[in-house]
Amino acid sequence: MKKMIIAAAIAAGLGGTSAIADGHANSVSLQLQWVTQAQFAGYYVALDKGFYEAEGLDVTILAGGPDIAPPQVLAGGGADAMLNWMPSALSAREKGLPVVNIAQPFKRSGLMLTCWKDTGITKVEDFRGKTIGVWFFGNEYPFLSWMSQVGIPTEGGADGVTVLKQGFNVDPLLNREADCISTMTYNEYGQVIDAGVNPDELVTFQYEEQGVATLEDGIYVLEENLNDPVFVDKMVRFVRASMEGWKYAEANAEEAAGIILDNDDTGAQNEAAQIRMMGEIAKLTAGSNGALDVADFDRTVATLLSGGSDPVISAVPEGAWTHKITDLALK
């Protein structure tokens, strides 16, 4: 499926026009990875508080969802920039979609496995013989790399793990279809607790603490557009205002959650969950000024290259990130 999405993205016309070709030097469209929620608070706060406007920008935030592939939107000219996890972006780049990371608001990973304690799982070795829910569409890469590093096969059996393709919900854990599921610290873990599960009944394994964390929620653009000084100028202003939004959201979680609710056209979000999510998101963006830390990039690449016989990427990427935008934005 992932290869199909990338192929479709490339077929959409990399040499074609992007959203900048309409001549609007001050208009920016941003494609989110998922639906409107506090995971993207910095951008909505920047819009609501007038930070983009102060930079002379007219910003449109495009909500994502299960049927929206941000790389495909970017390649087809439907957005100037997208948010993406680095494993997905680097895989897309190696397959021919020249995306470049121009800013990295998220410093830490929020990805973790949440397991039932009564399965006897207390350490990673205990995953053997168990069923683990894993998100796909690019989100599986960190897990598969992790299992390769620790020598646990992912084809099932008593010595390996059985990988359950998990939807974006927590049902497999609640229904006992899986011993562990993928969760984000800021979202699905809270959903498990909200379902009536006591935290004492659970064991969690954070990718960050296991040394296999990969970068999440970076801002990516098409490489060719970075040759356009007009595009570069508006991205500089966009990143500067976005980081102002992120720092405001970190310091004002309740207000940020309210702004998210105001922008949620679906009405699916609730205030308590969004305040909790914003509190967790703030832990992930804390310490980032928006500039990509090269050590974090190198760690991500090392993790992705260690995927055994089926690594996420086959070589260290060249030109996959730039400080060109943040150097100017953070002056």
C-alpha cells in the first residue's frame, strides 16, 4: 500500500506545478498528517493568535485523515508543506519523491507500545510469542527496525512476534486481540485509560527510552521549491510564526486546547482530552526551536538502516534536510 501511495505521488507529477505556482507569495497551505487535534496545536495557535498574519501570511491548514497521504498531496501540488514522520518521509525520498525537512518542531518521540501486564510482559524479550498491534502506512518502520535490532522475528511463531495490522484505535487491546498495541503518549494511551483500564494493569515501552526513537512531525517541502527565493522567503516567515505558535501552546495548554476545539469542524474532540493531549505534546516539543538537530537525524537514520534484510532505507540519505529556512527564521 505504501509503495502504491508513493508511486501515485510520483505519477502525480513531480515536475509539475506546486501550490506556489499561483503567484501568491504570501499564501501557505499546510497538510496535516491527521485530523484536527492538539498534536498540531502550534499551527492552529499561530493562526488564531495572528502570528501568521503578523508575518504577512495567509495560511490554510488542511486537516488529514485515514484516506489522506500527505506525500501524495505535496507531490500533486495540493500543499506547500506537509507534516510527516521522518521514517515515512525518508522512505518516500528514497523511492523518488524529493521531500526535504525544513524544520523539526518535535524533539522527542511520543510513540510507545502499551501492553497488558497480565500477559507476563515485563521486558522486550517477553514480546516473543505475543501478538502486537502495529500501525502501517509508514508508521510500521520504527517497530520493524526495533525488532530487527533486538533479534526478534516479526513473522509469528513462538520465537517471534505476530504483527497485527492495527487501525487507528485501541480496540485490539481492549478486545484482547493483541497483547500490546501501538499508542502515542498523547492520544491512544489516554483512550485506553478512558475506556476504564487502570494504568496499573498496563506496561508501556516508549521508543525514546528504548533507544530506537525516530523523529516525528517534521515540516517537509519539495526540494525543487527551495530554489525559488519567493518560496524560501514565505517558508522562513511560516516557520518563524509556527514556532511562536508552538512555544505559546506549550505555555498555555488550556487555551491551546480551546483553539483546537474552535477549529474542529467535526465536533469529535472534547476539551478534557485535548487539554491532556496538549500537556503531553508540550513534552515532545520542549527544547526545540524548530531547527533540526543533526544528532537526532543521524539516530533516526541509524535506526532505519538497521532493519535487517528489509531496512526502511538502503543508504544514508543525501540532501534530506536543510537548515536554510531555520537559519533565517531564527535570526
